[in-house]
Amino acid sequence: MDMPLTRDFKDTIIERAQRDKKFRRGMLTRGIALIVAGNSEDVQTGKAFIRDYINSTIGFVTLAKKTHIPKESLMRMLSPSGNPSLNNLNQVTHTLLGHEGLTQPDNLAVSLRD
């Protein structure tokens, strides 16, 4: 017998990201690593991690203001069918990393292995 979930999974992720810095930073850095070095399936997972990170923290409206990329374009480029340009992706990731205080390359060590 399947039991219905009592809470929305996205709400659970957002709440945990807001209270757990290590989890939040892991979502962001893992998402970036999957986009940069993963296969096509990994790229989709990486974009989902970054979308969840944005929704849990800075929000698309604030990110749009900081990057000067329209909110709709940001949402589209990080959607499952989105194909962001390298310049836009670079601008977004640098802004998000700065938001987390991760501005030094040594802070970005992450592996694609589990």
C-alpha cells in the first residue's frame, strides 16, 4: 500500500537548505560540477540542483537583478530543456558562489563520484 507524502518534497529541500549551510553549499557546488563535467543526464540533475538552490536562497528575482539577466531567461536556461550560454552560466554561477561566500577556487573542490 502506497502512503501519501505528508509534505511536499520541494518544501523539505527548501527548509533544509535554509537551515543547513553544508547541505546548501553542497547543492550548489555539486550542481555546478555536474553541469561542467557530467554527461547529458548529469547536466539535467545539475540544473535541478541549481534551481533548488536558487529557490531556497537568493530567488530568481534577486538573481536577475544581480546578473542583469531577465528572470524569465534564467528560469528558461535552468529548465530541463534549457541550454544556457557559457557566458550566462558563468555569470550565474559566480553570482551564486559569491552569495555563498565561496569566492576562492579552493572552496570549490567537489567530485563527481559518490
